Amino acid sequence: MPVNVDRLKDAVEVLGDRVRIRVYVKPEGRERRLRLEEGELVFHTDEPPLEGRANASLINFLARGLKVSVKNIEIVHGARSRSKVVEIRDVADPDALLERLASIVDEG
């Protein structure tokens, strides 16, 4: 079930035409999904944390779910850590992006 946008405020920062999302990645799971667990966004992926595969899985998941180009998504902090900050650039309507984000997040 999707979450309310207000529940994402601790994990999201809007900076003009950029949106930053703090997310924790759990690799080598059974499926790909984004959950809100104890106030933190957690991305579960079936990819291992090798050669950037878990990072690529996160970026592709967000690109599809948020309907933005992969080239506009970058991990700006934590590329080699499980705790990451992902930046989405060239966001025309941050409110609409946050609504789409809420629609792809499951309650944990």
C-alpha cells in the first residue's frame, strides 16, 4: 500500500529543480521494492552489492517509478555504502515527483 507524502519528509529534500532522497539499500533480497521502515526509506533489491549492480538497480527502479530519465538520477553520497543520497535533477514539478515517489513506496 502506498504511503502518504507527508511520511516521506524526513527522507526527501527539495532544492529548487533538484530532489534528494536518502535511502538505505538492502542487497540480495528476493525482489525489488522501496519501503518505509521506521521512518527510513529502504530499497530491497535482488542484486548483489558487486560492481555497482545494487546501485544500478536502485537508479533503474527510481527512474521507472518516478518516470524520469536515468541520466537525471545520480547517487551523490554513499555510492560504496548502504546509506545513500540520490539526487534527481531537472525536476519541473517537485510536488508531482513526491506524489509519484509516495505511490511506489510500500508501508513497512
